[in-house]
Amino acid sequence: MVYINFSHLPRRWNFYIFAIIVAAITGGLFFIRESRPSLLLAYEVKRVTDMTAVQYIPPPLNHDHIPDLNTFVKEALFRPAQLFFQEPIIFVIAVMISVAMSLIYIFTEALQPIYESMGFAKTDASLMFIAIGLGTCLSAFTRMLDSYILNYFRRQGRPIKPEYKLVGLGLGGPFLAIGLWWFAWTIPPETQTPWIVPTISLVLVGYALTEMDTVLYGYISDSYLSYSASATAAVAFVRALLSGAFPLFTPQMFDRLGNNVAMSVLAAVATAFCIVPPVFICYGERIRRASKFARYSWEIQEELGKEKEDW
């Protein structure tokens, strides 16, 4: 197997490399054409005004503006917290995404020592993250399944509800629990198996993490529409908080509990999450109807021409 060894570089070069990549991506953003509809409409109105003799054209309906301090505090700071604590869907999704994504950071601390105990060199042990990456790629097949299901409903003339897009969550939840239990009891010290056995389970974990992240963020957007930015901000805050906190105690957790028990704790949490997909699929619409934020968002969409039956 061929790989590039960066182990001889100073530790701070990890940050230099990422800084270079981010700087290159940021520079590329300056060459992206504007695509926000409200701004494009404003530009077009100005262009027509300049080209014609019409003295006045009513300004386009554009909600883009710089808010005052009071509005900023209310919408950018208070509303995400309000959604997190008052909306059951947002609270559950925030916890699920945060814990699921924190697993990646837990693995950065735990995965390498586990495979080193199986006889791998330090650099070779890091290659096991490829299995998680492979699982991520498998999510493409679920997107194909989503497309098939949605096209089926469209051909029948049925409205597309947000719950119809939760197939990936229904698969990802159980796969995450299965993958973590599988990994927990096929690694040292309690069990001795060939390295490929626990590595296969990481494929399931990678697939499940990608599905949960992708599908749940999409469910927020479909359910809360005009409030989706605030809802996503609440989820992102909790996700960043837990992702930063978990690696701080991961080494102590695995040292004191042992690899098998520590992974079993994570697997038990993932097992508890398995109740969420059927609840959202069966009762998600009822929960959305009881939410003042989701209800208001759909009322606005109805005024803009969206069918009421869509929600």
C-alpha cells in the first residue's frame, strides 16, 4: 500500500496545510457568480431602470437588509436558543447530529491506539479511517433511492412531505448501532480477531454518520423553511460544542473503561437513537403541526403558492 508520510513534519504544519487549503477555497469564492434570487432581481430592476425612460419602477420585494442591533440580537442569538429549547424536533436533531459527528473526533483519539494494539504501526493504523470514508461514499446509493421514491410520489400526483425523505435516517440509525456494537466486541483486549473484522464495521459507521447528518439537516430545512437558518445555527452550536469537548476526555474514558466497554457505551447511545426514525416518520407531521414556527413557515409557503397538503 502506498501512502504519503507527513510524520517527519512539525506538528504545527497540520494547521499550516489546512490554512493553505482554506485560503485557496476562500480565494475561489470571489469568482463565483451571484445566485441569490432577491439580489439578482434587484440588479435586474436597476438595469431596466437605467436602460429605459421610466422614471420610477417599484423596488423588488427583497428581505435582505442590515438589521439593527436589537433585531440582530433577537434573530441571530435569541431565536436559535428559543428553537433549541422549545422545539422537540430541533432538540432531538441537535443531540443526534452532535453525538454522531462527535464520534469522528472520538475516533481520532481512540482508533489509532486500538489498531496499534493489534500490531499496526502508527502510520498504518491511521489508514483505517479509509473505511469510514468508504462508508460515506455509499450514501450516494441512498440518494438514488430517495430520488426514486420522490419521483414515484410525483407520478402519482401526491404531495411530497418532509417525512418521505427520511429513508436514510431509517437506515442510518440502526446501521450506526450495529456498526458500533460490532466494532466494540471485535477489538482487543476482550476479543482477538483479524483486523479486517472490526474494520468492516467502520464502513457501516461511516455510512450511518453521513446519512444522519445529511438527512436530519434536510429535514430541518423542509420542516422550518424560513426559520431553518436559525434552527441550523442551534444545531451547529451544539455540534461544535460537543465535538470540541468529547476528545478532551476520550483518552481517559478508554483508559479507565477499556476499549470494549467504552465503545459499548457509545453503541448504547446509538441504540437509543434508533427510536427517533420511526417516531419522525410516523408522527413527524403531527409534531410539525403543533409547532408555531413550523406552522408559520408553511403558512407563508402556502401564500406563495405551495399546496397546503404538502405539510
